[in-house]
Amino acid sequence: MRGLLRRRVVRVGLVVAVVALAVGLWAFEPWRLFTRSTVDEALPDAFQPPATSAPATSSSTATTATTTTTTVPTGPRVLAEGSFVSQEHPTSGVARVLE
């Protein structure tokens, strides 16, 4: 009789511990310590605009050099862009694929 009572106490204790663990995880969400909700990252250094340099000048006075200007993109080009869609959790923001 005593062994049966001890088993019952152990089982009830285990059930209470599992329920307490589940409620604690639900209430405190400890995994949020390791995850971020907001992402706002800067572009990598590879996307920084190149430094401009002055065109070389010729010392010859007889020849006239014509300079042509080429337009260099000052930043990355957006290949695709889209908004996040809320499903199970509220979500907002824009994702861009850059070249």
C-alpha cells in the first residue's frame, strides 16, 4: 500500500512539473533572449560608391583632349523588392534583393 501511494505522488509530481515547465516557457519565452524581432542592417562595404579621381591632364598644348563622362551608379541596384505578409504573427517591412 505504501509503495502504491509513493508511485502516485511521483506521478502527480511529474505531471505538475511538466505543466509548470510548459506554463513557464509560455509566459517568459526564454528563446527570445537569442532572437531579434527587428532587423535593420547596413549594406556591406562592397556596395559603397567608389572614390572619384580627377582626370589626368596632358602637358602637350598641341593636342586637345576631349573628356567623356560616364555615369557610375552611386549605389546598389534593386533587383527585386517585396513586402512581408502577416500570417501567424504580425509582420511588417520590406525586403530587397540588391546587385
